[in-house]
Amino acid sequence: MSHASQPSFAGSAAGRPYAEVIGDPISHSKSPLIHGFWLEKLGIAADYRATHVAPEDLPAFIEQRRTDPHWRGCNVTIPHKVAMLDLVEDPGGVRDSIGAMNTVVRREEGGLFGTNTDAAGFYGPIADLDLDGAPVAIVGAGGAARAVLFALSRMNVGKVTILNRSPLKGAALLSRFGLKGEALPLNARLPEAKLLVNTSALGMAGQPPLELDLLPLPPGAMVYDIVYAPLHTPLLDAAEARGLETIDGLEMLVGQAAAAFELFFGQPAPREHDGDLRELLIA
């Protein structure tokens, strides 16, 4: 790519502090609504927006933001979570633990570092669920799956089954996180799992649907879909039709966003307003 064709990513128009979410695609993101809601509640004079960044433009984006003193950082979504590892500092050892970054933060003294708030965001809604020795099924083997498997590896779960287009990729993740189980093709029969988590983009607006037969799941199983656009995915509809408990994508989204918000803006997110925020997000 010649210098003349380098992409340009606009910075802070008003000289105000700002953060953003980057991805490809990005128009579906609810992160600007979430962070904007919290900024308003706390009276913080800062901005948060969505920025489309194609994979080939990610290094140029980071280099431009590196020199912008108003930039506080960014949330990172599909497909940049693994590629980001090579572009910023990794003081917390994210590369060797989760292996994917979903948040980049600017240090006060300059320099950029990455972390991952997805694992905490995923864990929050199931913290009270007894998964000790319980079988779990995961759909997908991308950046979000890494955070989910990292969390599960610390919860003493039983056999973990990964369903993915590439079973080999799924098997590698099981080995990485020291989890016992197996990796199967995406169209394989579900195991009798106590928890089913969709970490893939299947079912998201503009993506193919996730077509799973939920009959093998036992009564009392939990179905957790991290897709949030649409909020009521066909997977969750099918689970509810079977009388199974469900967790939608807003739970993990808001949880991981809260951790990132404090890193960007130096104040805890006002979670006491979660009810109002949820109404805003589903409107």
C-alpha cells in the first residue's frame, strides 16, 4: 500500500477526550449507546463512537491513534481481537492466557496496552450457576470463544464440546486452556450439556442463522447467546420454546463494557442504572 492510499481515521473533532469501538462490520454495535449513556449519567465531557476498520487497515489505525492525545482507547470486536496482540503492549500476558484482546487503552504517560474484558463480562451472568463437573457445549472457536473458554477453565466444568467449522481449531483451543472434551463439526449432534454458549457470529443480523437441534439438552439447561443484534436470536427463541433458561448477548456486552469504561474514563460505570440502559438498548 502506498503512502497516498493510507486510510485516514478522523480524530477528536472538538478536542474532547474520546474512545471508540472498532470492527468490520461495525454498524450493528451498541457500544456507543452504552458508553454514551454512562458518560451522560456521570457528566463526563467525552465522546464514544463506532469506527469501521478493515483488517488490512488495522496497523495504520493504531499508528494514527498512538499520536492522538485525546484518544483514550478502543473496544475491539470481530475480526481484530487476535491481530491486535501484535500491535500494542501486553503487560497482563493476554497473549499467553486468553490469546485475544478486546480492549486497547492509552497510558497517561503515552503508549498503548491491550487487555481482555470479555471473560469477566461472560462470567458475570453465570456466577451463581453450579457448573462444577457439568458438561458444556461451545459454538465457535474465535476471539470470543477464547475468553469464554478461559473463564470456564477456572470454573471446574466437566467435559467441554466445541462445535466449529474447523474441529481442528476447536481442538487446539481445548488443549490451550487445559480443558477435557472434544471438538466436532458445526453440524454435529449436541451433547447433553448443562450450558450451551454460542460464541460465533451465526445468528447475527446479516449472518447465516445458527441451526442447532436443542433436543439433546436436558431440562434445566442454560442457553447463552452472546449475539446481541438481534437480541432475540432464533437460538434463544428455540431454547425458550423448550422451556430452557436463556441469557442474551446484552448481559456479556454490558459487563465487558463496564470494565472497559473505567479503563478509558477513570470512573466506574454507573451500573445502578442497568435497568434504564437495557430499555434503551432494546428500544
